[in-house]
Amino acid sequence: MSLSAPVGKSAIDPARLGEFRVDEVLYEAEEPIIFTIDIGGSQRLLAHLADHGAHRWLILAPCNAKTLQGLRDGSLPVRDALTASWTWLAQMGPGAQPACVWEIDAADVPEEHWPAPGVPLLPEHEPLLTVRPRLGGD
């Protein structure tokens, strides 16, 4: 299901997002999927490409050095980083700038557009399964 404007949510002026330029790509698969956006004034947003059908849709959340460190070392799952504080949904327009932005709750975006719960940024951060030795015979 493609994303659409959230029902019953007021739009936010996209100008509030300032410069809105990609700062650092954290995860890429043919295009940036998880990245940070510089909005000016030493402020960054964490961005997740939630849909790229007829329109590109980004889930945005505040991002600081602690958030980035947790994502990089695998101690903070991506979804947790996106939902730890306020969250915005942006429909992208031409020129890689947001055309419309809404403040949202996690329930405003269908589950398939979020990163899976508990999943870290990089595959190498997945917990290793350990096999317990059997006691006794086969």
C-alpha cells in the first residue's frame, strides 16, 4: 500500500525544515534508505525512506550525536530512533525538498513502511544465535 497524507493531521510549513540537505548516508540499497539531513543551525534529522512510489515519503525524527552513536554501534534499533521523540512525515517534491510535512504518531503510518522492530542499522549488528550444547547423549 502506498503512503498518503495522514488523515486528521495538520500540515506543517516545509520551510520549518530549513536547508534540508542530505548530510550523511547511514544505509543505502540502490538509493539512500537511512540518512541524516542537515536543516541548518547545527540541527539534524534522521530520515527513513518509507515509500518511493508515485511520491517519495520520508519519516523524519530529531537526531543527535547519541542517536547516531547508538545506530552505528547497534545498540539503538532504527525504529526506536525514529520513534523516540516527535516524528514527521514528509512528502517530497521536486528538487529533493519537502512539499508537505505532517507531525505524526507511529500509528499514522502503515506498519510496512516502518523498519521492523528491533532491527539495527547494519546487518553485522544482528545478535548472534548461540547453540547450547546438549547434555547427555544424542
